Amino acid sequence: MLIRKAPDVRYSEVTPKSFYVRRREFIAAAAAAAVGAAAAFSPAGTGRARAQGARAKLPNVRKGPFGTDEKLNSFADISGYNNYYEFGADKDDPARNAHRLVTRPWTIRVDGLVKSPASYDIDSFIKPHPLEERIYRLRCVEAWSMVIPWVGFPLADVIKRLDPLPSARFVEFTTLNDAKQMPGVRVPVLDWPYVEGLRIDEAMHPLAILAVGLYGEVLPNQNGSPIRLVVPWKYGFKSIKSIVRIRFTDQQPRTAWNVANAREYGFYSNVNPTVDHPRWSQATERRLGEFFRRKTLMFNGYGDQVASLYSGMDLRKYY
Ligand SMILES: Nc1nc2c(c(=O)[nH]1)N[C@H]1C(S)=C(S)[C@@H](COP(=O)(O)O)O[C@H]1N2
Ligand SMILES: [Mo]
């Protein structure tokens, strides 16, 4: 297999210190090259075979708080059964198509009500943040769920560093929208790009993270590489993938699913077994890999941590 050298590291320049600080960038670039090569060289490979091509191990991942001790879903389930409509609407489409996504170089634009609007290279955006493993349940609005060992860092730490103005009440996230890489955006299921948002106090909650990996390795593209949101007490569609823009605002963001169908998808989207989707019950769910359905828990089981964010709110009205 041909793996080209990371373009931004000249070996003659590398001192131990600068090697250490650039290591993450290097590994990310090597991973991107390896995944690209694996995809190119797997003859008629299935999506899953492509998805399981070599991905880089993330260095220095420490154990984070809030982990569940439930049985993890397999890597094959987590990377083979996805919602990522930019790559197709069937659960196996993202694994088959997302190798087309080029995740380096990658820029994140930060704007709106923030002290210094700026664009950041993904690796310098990630670099200040120590990586943690967070094992979370993900509950899809379609009533299936998984347990996923994410690698990421608190969104709160990112927001503190970006320094929004006191007038910022919400944070909005936007996914890449590129028809050349994403065949699904030619299909008008949503008003692209995919947009999601949180109230600032929700975004500052220590459970909310930005993820860059899973199972200790760089995120497979179909799971939202190079960086995606994970908000475990909300339905999975809040956890927006492949983010290119973070905007601070004083208005509630117009989120993609809410714009598409406000009756079915609210802004809050907290997991709530007592409020049914107009077309199906939310009382139970099927954990991938299990036969019997299980009861869905309020706030996906994270109520002790997050219920106070919504005290005094009618969660039937603010679904
Ligand atoms: N950009 C984008 N982000 C997205 C989606 C999508 O279609 N596009 N699907 C959402 C939905 S419905 C779910 S359940 C989760 C699935 O995340 P996973 O594939 O990593 O399990 O991603 C969410 N983020
Ligand atoms: Mo979902």
C-alpha cells in the first residue's frame, strides 16, 4: 500500500519537542492518507471493508468522566450502521460512500457574537485540548440505540477558549456542504447544509463533547470525521457531523430537521419516552445487537446531570 509522507512534516526539522507537538497533526494526516489508499486499493470492497482500513491510533487518550459500564457496541456496528444523509439515506450508505470525504486540510470558521471571529485549521483547533474517552449511549430518534466509546474533549472548554460575547445565547453548528464529495446533498431531503444548535448553557454542560475519534482511533468518516458534536441526552440528530462552522448568536438557530418538519423535530430534541414522535412511540428502543427492546430512559439516562437545565419548562411544548 502506498502511504505518502505527511506533507507538513520535514523530518530534517524535527526536534523531539516539535515532534511531540506536531504528532497529532502528523498522525491525522497519515490516517487520512492511509484511509484514502485503503479505499483506492480495495477491489470492489464493501463499505465496511473500506471503513475498516487502517486508521491511526490517537495518542495520550485519558479516561474521561460520565462513562457507562454497559456493553459497548462493536466497531462494525458503530461504523457500519449510520445516519449521515449527505452520504445517502440508507444505514449502510455512509459506510459505502464516506471514503470520498477529504478531512485534511479542514477549516473551521468561528463567527457571530464572539470576541475574535476567525478560521482555524482543524489540527490547531484540536491541539489545545487533552483527549478523553467518553463512553456514552446514543439514542436515535428512530428508536434504536448504541453504546459508543468516543474520543473527544468538552465543548465547554472550546467555547471558553473562543470567548463568545455576553450577548451570545445560542451556538449553531454547520456541516460541510459539498456535492462533489457528498452525493446525498443532491437529494433535497433537507435544506442543506445540515445545521444544529444548542442553548449556550446546554453547550457548556460537561457532558457535551466534540469528538474526533472512537475506539481510541481517528473517527471513521461516516461517523463525522474530522470533528462532530456528541450530546448524549438528546436524540442523535443533534450530534452534527463534520463541522465546518461554529456561530454564536442571540437567536435560536434554524436547525435542519426543525426546518424540514417542525411538528416532528423540535429545537430541544431531548430524549423523552413520554413524548411520542407523531409517527411512532419513543417509549422503547432497540439496542443494536440485541433482540429484546428496552425501555427508553428520560434524557437517555442522563437526567441526574441535565434535568436542571430544563426546570420550569414544559417538555411537551419544548420537544
Ligand atoms: N451532518 C449530519 N450529521 C448527522 C446526521 C446527518 O445526516 N448529517 N445524522 C444524525 C443522526 S439522525 C444520528 S442518529 C447521528 C448518528 O451518528 P453515528 O452515525 O455516529 O452513530 O448522527 C447525526 N448527525
Ligand atoms: Mo438519529
